[in-house]
Amino acid sequence: MIYFLCFILFSIGIYGVLVKRNIIKLIISTMILNYAVYILLVLMGFRWQGQAPVFAADQGIGFMVDPLPQSMVMVSMIVGLAVTALLVAVAMRLYQEFKTFDLKAIIKTKIKNKPETDDNA
């Protein structure tokens, strides 16, 4: 059931990336995709009534939570934050240049203002 909810969250993110043309909505959709992957990775390492992966003399190693997905999520959170910051910086620069967040309007403006090339060179 929880994996299905993760799939729904991932589907919402994919829908936003494929359908929305506003840059801010695209950034939010990529963040939703990231969160869905984080949840999936944490769920893959989850064990019901599992113990922390700390070795002690009186603790057996048979029923511990897998620490690898947790570390992967920590690293991917840092990378996701860096990618989100880069996307926000690009969106701010595009807004300064074109005064809109709409991708179709940006593409139309870019095509309309395309400089003519000289073929005689």
C-alpha cells in the first residue's frame, strides 16, 4: 500500500513535468519527483521492528535496518538541493531576460529575435 502511494506521488511529479509549461511549476514537479524517490529508497531499507545498524556485544546482526538506502537518500537530498538551486537560478535569469515564466512565450520570443546568419562567410 505504501509503495502504491509512492507511485502516485511519482506520477504526480511526472504529470507536472510533462504537462506544465510554467518554469516554477516544473521546478516544483521535479522536487515532487525527488521526494517520491527518497520515500521509495527509505521504504526499500525499512524492516518492521528492525534495530538500528549499530553493532553492540549483546545485539545480533540478523534483524537490522539496512543503512545503505538511508545513506543514498542523504546523498541524493544534497544533490537534489543543488539541482533545485540551479533550476531556480536559471528561472530567475530567464525571468530577468524575458519577463515571463512561460516556456512557450520564451521560445516564441527567442525564435522571433533570432539574428540572421551571414552565409557568405
